[in-house]
Amino acid sequence: MTEPVDDHFLQSLTHLDDRTSVEIGAPSSTEIGSTGVSGEDLVGLFDSQAGSRHLDFKARELGKRGVGFYSIGSSGHESNAAVAAALRVSDPALLHYRSGAFYLQRARAVAGSTPLRDVLLGVVASADEPISAGRHKVFGNADLSVIPQTSTIASHLPRSVGLAFALERGAKLGVPAEWPADSVVVCSFGDASANHSTATGAINSALHCGFQGLPLPLLLVCEDNGIGISVRTPAGWIASTYADRPGLRYFTADGADPVECLRVSREAADWVREHRAPAFLHLRTVRLMGHAGSDVESAYRSRTEITADHERDPLLATAKALVSQGVRTPEEVRSRYEAIRAEVAEVAEDALSRRKLGSAAEVMASVHAHSPDAIAARTADTPPNRATTFGTAPEDEGPLTLAQSINRSLAEELGRDNRVVVFGEDVARKGGVYGVTRGLRKKFGGSRVFDTLLDEQSVLGTALGAGLAGLVPIPEIQYLAYLHNAADQLRGEASTLSFFSNGRYTNPMVVRIAGYGYQKGFGGHFHNDDSVAALRDLPGVVLASPSRPDDAAAMLRTCAAAAREDGRVCAFLEPIALYHTRDLHESGDDGWLARYPAPGEHHVPIGRARVYGDGEDLTLVSFGNGVPMSLRVAERLRQQGVHARVLDLRWLAPLPVEDLLEAAEATGTVLVADETRRSGGVSEPVVTALVDAGFSGRIARVTSEDSFIPLGAAAYHVLLDEDTIETAALKLIG
């Protein structure tokens, strides 16, 4: 059974002859020449568009047979092939899910490409698919500079802005990138996605850069079909919103006019390449065959409306242009169309015979890359210019606070590698709200330590793009609660790129996050936050949580090395309340200061805990603020004849299960002191890990309440305190 749009295309061809003029007002052959659009251009455009159309048909057929797993098609959007034709293969492309024709058109420029096979291998989830190895159907291919994207709700736009920024910044710093210095970054998305806060924030960030005169070679392509699933975009909305934005050059083309699409796309691409500034290409399209294979379009669109879009079919428009300009006869067009159908059918049967992913280990391999020996070696290396980075070696300064230790470690990483960049809100001139980045901008310059606009999505988007451009970004999220404004940039983008690309592309970064509770004199929900659940379950993301100054320096080194060596995404949770803490047991004891570890002196591998003491009665398991609290409780217990050891987890993902079990078995009794919430907090996986490992001793946990943290003294009604830990410990050991 054929699709109605297929029938309409074939029937329309029967009404064409060599003298047919194009009803949409395409120019004469002479005018085509004057615009630089040739008959050969149109032939190539038709082949890419027809290939994409037949891929859509085949995907739906395979889905009905139960052997295909993706049916969001590109039909009606095939005019994006003109955008591909206007760009270079070396221009990085971050595409949304209706980009079949773009992908096929770009592949035409690379000898040996097999784009039909690439797409179909993805549709059938074959492990031989060239970018994701069957993990997900995405448009991606490193040889074509197409970076695979989830592209839902425009989540890839912040990364696109970040990449355009970082290509220019990396070139300024002398950092080699995968793409030429004069590249244009192209990012496509739909009209419905243009309304999402992610898109509006990203475009605002692009304009913010342009306003400051920062180079940003970004071509934003909005493919406007007037509808998002079943929700209509008001006619004229995209043009009214973007046509007159200061700092954003606007271009528009009718997707049903192939000559105009080619001409305008070239004009837009050339403008961005020359001016190194953002531009917006509004491509007016239609959506044929509904949102996806399961979508019943007739439930919300009239038959008249649906069939009217058939007349604006970009594939039919290109066929008409070929005939009207005398490039091909109607029969030649039909013959080529059917030949492509047959080729797709043949390739599809071959794709079905290819292997599938065979095990959980194979599925997960690309998100859990880990090279412990290489990481250890890198952390042990003394930076070549360390003497000039520090006037006095930090290990010779004397005991440091947590904030000072992190500051010195950041300086060491900046001095170690000119690819490292530190950025975020207030990190440059001010040196951070808590002084953690103080002096770094003065020492390393504004190109490597810089402030961003106050938008967490843009901060993380800059990091996502910087990693692709060859940099090693260390962004700061000012408070843990603010991370949740942009959590999808970690969940949907950072943590998935290696998964979608089988490790070909990664997101090396260390995201510093000031967090947890117990701030005195300044607090409340947004500045005291203990919710880490959104971070703990991201596959492959390393979650570091230092409490002591020496561990913080060493763990930051480890995270930076993991980013460089394995492309890991690391979140570095810093306890605000411990930044400037000096004492442990009593005023003036300086018990929470520590000497800065020189390179190679104190390595903290990912997933290894730290044990304090050798008590045999009780193991107190904690992290962050809970570590000094537990140490004070352990001292009070000792005075009562109870000997406890304290295990600092240090890593919340992956959990140090081996060290945890060893410490638990040493005493047979475990109390988890968890400053996060009872529901969704850290103690849940800790207790589960012990049970799963077969630990048969006594286990209990104490936590903060399932509450937001209020201002002032009221905070201590809901936060875990030492009295609660001590009472629970005494009860547990009986």
C-alpha cells in the first residue's frame, strides 16, 4: 500500500511535459544561471530529496513489519538539502530529526559515503550503524561533520552556540580543532521547538555574544511547517519574532521553491562565514505524513488541509523545476524516483541482515570509558610551567582551606594545559561569590577565565561546545539549586553524546557546583540545597563530592584528567559551608585545614573512598558536610567507650562499593550519615549497595528531612545534625 503523498507525486508527474512551467514562479533557465543555480544542482537536490522520501516510506513499512523502530520522517522538510548544498562538508552540523535530505545531500560530497545504508541501519537498530552502533536512530557521521543530537525541544541549541563560540576562542588560544578555523556551525530545529525556553535562551546567548563583538559563526535554521505534533504555530509567528531582531541577520525562503532555497541558503551561509556572526534562516516548509508513524493526523487536521500541503511538496517542486528548465523529462524524473525506491528496498533488506547489539556491556561501553592508569599518570605529571604559575608552590604555603585548595588546583590545571578554560557567573573579575576563583583571571587572562551571562543553560551549552572544539571546560554553576534550571543539558546532552556516537564524540568537562546546606548567615532554598538525585542517575557521569582540602585538590586533578583522557563528564560538588572552615573539634584547632598535595603525592582514583580511624565497633559512612560532623560524633562516641571509624565516600557516582563493603565488614555495623534528603538521597544507594553485596550486619541511616531548606535557624529543623547522628549510633550498637 502506497502513501497518499507518493500517489500524489506520481500522478502530478503525469501532468508534466517538457513545456510545463513551474506554478510556484521558478525563474527561467537564464535566471537560474544568474543566481548560480545550475541544472546539476537541481539534479543533486532531487536525488537527495527523493532518497530521503523513500527512506521515510521504508521506515514506516519496516515499522509495520515489526522490524523497524523509528518513523519520525523528513517528508515535507526535504528543502533542507539546499542548506547542506550551501555549506561545506567541514562545517559542523547539529541537526534535528527531520534532516534526512540534508544528510543525504552532504554525503554526496564525500566519496564512498553510503547514506541510505547509514539511515536504514539506524532504523533497524543494527550494531553496524556508523555513528551510534544501533543505540538510537540519529543523524550523525564524523566523516560528514554531522554531530549526533537528541534534538528534542531544541536541547541542542545551547551546544551549537557553545561550539560556534569555542571554535573562535580555541583558535585564539592556538588550540587545534577538528574543523577549519573559518567553519560555520549550522543548527536546525522546528518552529514548535523555537518556542522552548532552551531555544530562546540559546538564541539570546548568541545575540549577547554578538552584542559584545565576540565572533560567533552560527547559522540557525528554523524549519517552519506550522505545527508541533498537533499544536499549531500561529501563521507569521516565526517571522514576527525573528525577522527584526537586532544583531541577528534574517533570511527566509520558501521550501517549495528549490531555486530560491539554494540561492538564499548560499547567501546565508556565506554571510555567516564572512561576518562570523549569527544568522537566522527561516525555511518555510510543510509536514507530510504526520508527526510520526503512529500519529493519526486526521484527528486534528482536515483532509483539505492535508491534501493542500501535497501541492507544496518540496520534492514535487524540484521535479517541476527540472522539467520546466529542460534539465529532465517527466519520464526521466519518474524513472529516477523509482530507481531510488528500488535501491532503498535493496539496502533495507541488507540492513535487516546485519547484527544487533549483543549484550549490556556492549550497549554501555561508550558511556563508561575509564582509563585509570592513564588518569593516574596524568595527575602525577608536574606541569611544565608550574614555577611561573605559582610564586610559591602551593604545597609550601602551609595548610589551606577547601576554597584555597580548589583555587590552587584550578590554577594548576590552567597552567598544565592551555586547553583548559574556566568560566561561569562571577568567576572572573570578582573571583567567584566565595572567592574560589580569585586571581585566576589576572594570572591567565580573560580568554581563559571569563564570566558568562546569568543563564545556566548557556553556561553548560558553552561547555558542551567547548569540549567538541578541543578545549577542556571547567564551568561553574553558582549554586546547586540553579543546576536544575539546566539539568537537561547534562542529562539529555552531555551524558548522551558518547552513547549516541559510540564514543566518537565526547563531552569532556568538569562542572563545579557549589552546594549542600549549613551556610550560616545566608541561605534559604536556592543557596542551601541538598538535592543531588538529578545527578546521581546519569549513566557515565562522574559525581565527585570532596570534603577535605587535600582531597578536593587531588579529586579535581582526577576529574580534569578523566575529562582529557576519556572525555568524561564530571560534576564536582563543593560544600559551601566548608569552603572557609578551619577548625574541626574546637575553635582554633585548625583541624580542617590541610597541606596542598604536590602532583603525584596524593592521587584519588575515581570510585575510591577514604577511611578515618580503625574503630571496630561502628562504621560511620558519610560525605561532604557529613564527614566533619561524623568525625566529631566519633570523638564523642570514643569518650563513651564506642570506637568508630568514618568512611568518606568522596565519590557519589560511581560509589566506592569495594571500600564501603570492606569498612562495613570491619565493624559489622553501619550508620549512614546523609545530609541529603531521605527520599532520593545518597543513603538509599549506599544501603542498597551493602544489601546487594550480601552484607549481613546491622545497617541504619539518618538523613535530612524531605523538605526545602528555609532561612535562618529554621534550617536546622530539617537538616541532619550531630545529635541525631550520635543518638542513632548509640541506638544501633545497643
